[in-house]
Amino acid sequence: MRQLPSEAGDFDSGPFEPNEDWVAAAPKKLQIAAMRQWFLDRYEDPANKTPWDGEDKAYVFVWGGPYDPNDVIQSRFDGIVELDTMRELIEELWREVGDEWAPIEHEGADYDDYVSHLVVIDRGDPKRFLEERIAEIFAVLTASELDGANNRLLHRMAHSSLIAALEAYLADTVAYWVEKDERAMRRFVSTNKDFQARSLTVAELFERLENLTGEVKTYLADFIWHRLDKVKPILASGLEIQVPEIGDLMKEVKVRHDIVHRAGRGADGALVDLSADDLSRVSNAIQQFSNGIEEKLVCRFPVSVAQDPF
């Protein structure tokens, strides 16, 4: 970064704040240097600290953003610096990081609290997160007193969110036990056809063993968890538990498909219409299904045995 003279602005009170009169009269290179320092004192590459959502393959901007240099630079320096000069810096910043930057100041959000809702640490976390998500969905429904048409839209959104909560529960549960229990990892790999797809040389075998945990994590992150017919054998073979009946939930997954991929209409073109009672029924089915899984997990991984090694 080009060294700026002291008269360029305030360097001591916090993030650099330029003297606008000085910037307006400065040569082009110094204008760019001043704008760059102002920007980099406030925004950073999200790869530095911003949480990454492995399932969605995207950064989660919990502290605000993303911020596009084009918007930020022009908003701050419009009327002070010529547009062409601003564009030169903006394009440099795009080349360096892109058009999605994160704020450096992390006020207004507790990172540890946020991460606790992303990372499963304890065996009870998947079920707890599921219950919290369902409670949040119904809290929004309760707080939203809308007219009939908008209520129908809200109900469709809530239905999709309930199925998403179920997906997250299943993903969290399998990922936790496959990582924490060596036998579960072995059975998951040995019974999963995707890991049996090709033969390996001895050299490849050792290399794959070294990278196996990461490969499994990637597989689980990319897996489509609302395909309950595909999830059931993973739970049955990998975790060695009897899976509760999925028939009713499979019907709700189809409804979710119509909401997400058909703009809320069925294959016949009819609008998906969901009542508050329908949502309660779906929530109860999810709770009953997850309770059944939790009961089987307690039998398969007794608490006193499962917690000691970890």
C-alpha cells in the first residue's frame, strides 16, 4: 500500500478517515491509495474470518454483507473522486478478492454463539438444533398476522423450512457418529456403494486411507438429505439402527419439491395450499421420526460408553 502523508487524513482515531479536501485535490495515484486504505481498514477477504457453510458451499456473512467495492467506494467518495478513478480501484479489489467482502468490525453478532449453531459438538446437539429450528419457524408464524393470500405463501415457506430442518438433523446426526465412532465410520464406508466404485492399487489404498475422513466429510456435506429413501440405508447400515417408517415424510418431501421447484404448484398445476394444522402435522411427524432415531441411537451408542472416548 502506498504511504500516505499525514495530511491525508486521520490515522489515529480508528480506521483511516481521509481528509476529503486533500483527497479531492490529490494526484490520481494518491487518491487511489487513500481510498484503498479507507476500504481495507473496514473490509476484508471473507476467507479470513467469515464462517463457511459446507452444505451450501458459501460464506455466511453473520456480521453483515457481503459488501461490493463498487457500492461501497462510490457511496463514500462520490463527488470527491472522479468515477474513472474509483473504477480503477474497484476493479483492482474485484481482481484481488471479488465482489463479496466482509466487514472487519464484528459488532452486533457473537461469533461463538453463531458457531455453536453450526458445529455439532455433543451427541445431543442434532436433536436440540432440530427443536430450536422448529420453534423458530412457528415463532415466525405466530408473529406474522397476514391476510389470507400472504398467509398461504408464508405457510409454504414454513413447510419448506421444516423439511430443511429435518435434512439438517439427519446430516448432523450421521456426520457426528461417523466422525466419533470408528466402527460407524468403517461400516459407513464398507456398506456405501459410492466408496466401492473402483478398485485401488496398494499405493492408492494407503493414500485413500490417509484422506478418508476428509473424503467422507465432503461426501456427507454434498449428500441430498431430503432423499429419505437414500438416507434410510445409510442410517440402517452405517449406524446399525432400525429406521422409523418414512412413508408419511416422503409425501411431505414431495410437497416440498412442488413448493421449491414448481413455484408452489403440483404437477397438475394446482396451487399447494397448506393450513396451520398441516404445518403442525408435519412438525409432529418430524418430531416423532427424530425421537425414534434418538431412541435407537441410545441403544446403539449407550451414553456411558459413547461419551468416555470423546
